[in-house]
Amino acid sequence: MALKPTYPLYVANAARQPNADLAVTDKFTGEVATRVALADQAVIEEGIAAAVEAAGPMARLAAYERQAVLQHCVARFTERAEELAFALCVEAGKPIRDSRGEVGRLIDTFRIAAEESVRLTGEVQPLDISPRARGYQGMWKRVPIGPCSFISPFNFPLNLAAHKVAPAIAVGCPFVMKPASRTPLGALIIGEVLAETDLPKGAFSILPAHRDGADLFTTDDRLKLLSFTGSPAVGWDLKARAGKKKVVLELGGNAAVVIDADADLDDAVDRTIFGAFYQSGQSCIGVQRIIVHEKVYDAFRDRLVAKAKALVAGNPHDEATFIGPMIDEKEAARLEGWIAEALDRGATLLCGGTRDGAMLEATLLEGVAADTRLSREEAFGPVAFLIPFAEWDEAVRIVNDSRFGLQAGIFTRDIFKVLDAWDRIDVGGVIVNDVPSYRVDNMPYGGVKDSGLGREGVRFAMEDMTEIRNLVIRRRSL
């Protein structure tokens, strides 16, 4: 299987190849794998203007028509699943087995949206709460918010694009999307499939662009919602410049998992290995802080290190590979520096720590100082560290000792600790007897503190992409 030599961008539903200025590299070999059209400011302006014109026709689509578009996407993504997985493996360096898994999630997300597109309901509301409102009746419905702007990240270029695109179609919002420059192919293939449908002209534009030339995605007041997934530094800056539009941010964190004394250690080790090193740790809910009860600390650590050392790293196209390259050598070198800083400050290296270009070994440490970058910031790579605890309250305090709050995992058999965690751990989601890295695409997903604003998960994104419109009727005698 091979990629096409070039890929077009999409303006107002139509493919266009004004140039081939954006090189997409194979993240394992470093070689240019294909080239993609790059949008300039004029093309971005054209896409936004087309979305504004399409707002009315999109809002008037019947529910069954929106559903038909989404069902077409499900069918075509299923037919092209291996092509999508191959492109993802190349552009992101994601191991092929995991690439196929993300294609499955892409299909799930569009299927969920197809189901939810015919469930966009409202409510009849009694208003006669006092004598002055006698004879009045209220009701409300949800209507599309209007043209939306989407900026998607490099780490899940298919499914995180889908979590913006599919809900928008489900509710009838036109959109412009900027995919990550390092991984634009997934979004462009989604655009290719959408172009096969009967969506109104201007319903979508998918426009790869350099960050310094893409301000209109954020600042243009004609856009009514900005949905961004990416780094906290970029996300909060975009919010500050977004003007009056609604902003949804999914910004990641340094997720923690708690292993209590009564946990099934073999199961907890297997899931923690997955959570820490899946996709080379390049997940916003990847396990970074492993908080283990002192009674089982040594046993858990030894099993975890043995499993980490056994992980197969290398060519992501090989079926046996678990750890592929990070997105580029610069990011791998950054994280190598964070590991060195932690070691200089007294941490102990348990395994890994060696880098070869963009490949970084699965790395575990203990004794990491609380004020190091590895402890305080988002590593976004195949690195995690262990922390012992003696009492449950101490574990909760350690989890909350972070400016981030996306998801946390706890392994325990104690239902009272589960309920306490749900009450007191300051995150968007608590995952019990699994790692924080677990997500299903219909659940409400998002964070608190520096991890963002709003929620993804198809139904919840649809709420963000709609507004409530009220209707009040005064009854009169016949």
C-alpha cells in the first residue's frame, strides 16, 4: 500500500490543489511520504465566507438528511479502513495495530453521531408557577449555533477530528477545520468522503495551514464556536484572542493512576503499561504519575519494570511493534532532557531513558522531585514515574497536586474509596479499576483546571454546537 503523491485541501466541499507546499514525513524514517496543499489567508477567508453562506441551508437539513450523510461516512470509512490505518501509521508513526484501533474509533464516532442526529430533542415547560403566568406555556428546542472553527491535534488525527466534524454535521453546523500540519492526511480523507455527499455548498472546508497564518480560525467574529484540542499554552492563548465566540478546549494533563493495596496487581500492571506507553505516551490522558500503596509498591514496581523492558519498539508498520517513534526528534529530545533533569535532582532510573532520533525507550523512574518538569508538566511521551503512599487521603492529595485535571484512574475494590474519589478528585472523569487513558466515544470527556473547558463525546459536543431557543404561548379562550 502507498500514499498518493499529493493530497488536495477542501474549500466549500470541493477539492483544490493550489500547491503542494506542505511535506508530510514518515515519522519512522524521516523521509517525505507525500505532499499536501497548504491554505493561505485568502483561502481560509474563502472557507469561512462559504461556511457563513451555508449556515441557513445546513440548519434547514432534515434530521434524516443529516443522518444519511453520517451513515455514508460510516460505510466509506469501513470500506477504506486499511487505507486509513496505513496513512495514520505513516503520518503519525502510530503502530499499525493501534492505527487500526483508531480507525475503529473514527467509525464509532460517526456511527454515534448518526444515531444522535435524530435525537436532538427539546422540552415542554410549564410556566404557570404563579397567578401572573396562568394561561402561559413554554417550550424550548436546540438550534445550530452557526459556523464553527475546529483545530485538531497530531496525536489522534482521525478520531479527534471526528469528534468535531461528526457532531457538527449531526446538528447542522457548517465548519472550517485546521488539521495539525504534521498529520493532515486523516482529516483530508474525511474531507474526501464528505465531498461525496449532498451537503450544502460551504458546509465544510478542511484547510491545512501553518499556525502563524491561521489566525482567522480564532479571531474571525463570523465564527460562532472555536473547538481546539492541543497544548495548554496554545489553547489558553487562543481563548484570549477568540472574541465573543464560544470556546471549547481539550488540553491534556499529567494523568495519575492510584494502585491501592487491594488491587489485582497483574491486571493493574497490564493496564498501567498500556496507559503509560500506548502510542508512545502521546496521549493527553496517558499515565504519567503512578501512585502505589506502600504495601504493594515493591511487587508492583518490579512487575511493571519487567513488562516495560519487554515492550517491542521500532518500525510502526510491524505488527509486533508496541512503541513507535514520537512525532519528531525535537519532542523526543525535549523529553530526554526532562528525564535528565529528574535524574540530576535525585530520581532513580528503573528502565529505559535512551533515545535514538525520534525513538525513546519506555522509561520508568522513581523518586522524582515534585517540582521538576517531569512531575509538574505534561510529558506527552513514553515516560512515567512511581510514587508510594501510605494512606488514602495522601493518594487523593497527590493526584490533586497538579494544575491539570483531565482524568484519573484508581485500582481498588473498596466502593467507599470509589465514591470518595468521585467526590474529591478534581478531574473531569474518574476511571475505576482501569487507567485514566480509557475513553469511549459516547461518554462526556473533558477536563477542569488547566486541562480545558467544555466536553467532547458526541452528544455533549452537540450541546456545545447548539443554542437553546425558547417559545412561549399565551393561551386564549376559543
